[in-house]
Amino acid sequence: MLTSEDLSAIRLSVELATTTTCFTLLLGAPLAWWLSRGETWGRRFFGAVVTMPMVLPPTVLGFYLLVFLGPNGPLGRLFGALGLRLLPFTFSGLVVASVIFTLPFVVQPLQNAFEALGESPLEAAATLGAGPVDAFMTVILPQARPAFLTAAVMGFAHTIGEFGVVLMIGGNIPEVTRVLSMQIYVYVEGLEYGRAHVLAAGLVVFSIATMLALQFLKPEREKPKRGRP
């Protein structure tokens, strides 16, 4: 039986994952397009920075975000000078941290899709008089639709299961920053394994469903045609 705290944690997790997915798609699409346009040193360096959260321990990223966004950090001082609320230990802070940590999981499938399309669709659109923006919106985006679906699923699922960054930047405030992963941690810390099992099993089912969805989103490979004997 789910408690009110469980339902609150699930609601916050879904809100965080949905918000993060929307922001990462909006930021990731143009970024992936730019990264796929060449192999210059600048693009490689920036691409390495964007994908760094994939190999950086979440607690390390969360710690530096906490320092950067805190009252003594550069952005925290700016917010203080403007009379704005600081981001650490707020839902908005969770969104900022989750977007940064999830961005590479959205950028990579989009970048791979853009690179696979090559220059032919753009050249064909140019011969018909389409400008760069028009060609991107009407030609590239429709052809990359499966990659967008994959990126959205990966971004959403990755945010649902995140723990380290959430713990560092959001803490563990009920109904404010206590998401599903934190609720499981609270139960385990209190030796309430039965309640932890219920939530953890739900995440296992969700993970399996996510992987199945990604399998169905893969483009079908053309089967080799058999020649006549």
C-alpha cells in the first residue's frame, strides 16, 4: 500500500522527469545538430564537455553544482544581488541539475541520427529553394523523429532513476525535493525493506518497459534479399 509520502515522491519524480525531458530536447536538438556538422577542434572539445556527465560520478557533479549555485558561488551571488531565491534545495534546482546531467543522454542519439542522415537531404532541400532553418524544420526533423522519441524516452527514464545529483543539489525535503529514489533511500535507511521493495520493484518494471520501448523504437533493418537458386 502506497503512503501519501510515496505518492508525493512519485508525483515529484514524474514532474521532474517531464520538465527535464522538455528542456533537454529543446536544448539538445540544436546542440546535437551543431555537433554533427563537422569535426573541428572546438566541436570536439564542446562535445566532450557535454558528454562528461556520462562518466563523471553524479555526486561530484552535484557537489560542484551545489558550490556554483550556492550563496558563495558565482551564480548564487548573482541571484542574491538580484533578490532571487537560491536554487539549491528547491525543485527548480533539481530541474537545472537534472538537465545538465541528462543532456548527454539526449544529445547522443540525436547527434548520431543527424550524422547518419548526411548532407543529401539538405542539398535536395536547397535545390528546391529551402533555407537552412526551413530545411532543418521540414526535412531533417521529420526524418529524425525516431531519434527524438529515443532521446525523450532515455531522458525521462534517466531522470526518474537519478539519485546522486538529486541528493547533493536537492537534499531530502518531503514534498519539495524528495523524489522516488530518495524515498527508497529513506525506507532502506529506516530498515523498512518491505516498503522499499514496493517502490524498487516498480522502478524495475519501469526500467524493463523502457528498454522494451527503446527496442521497438529502433529502425527496422532491411533484411537481405535471397537470390534465386
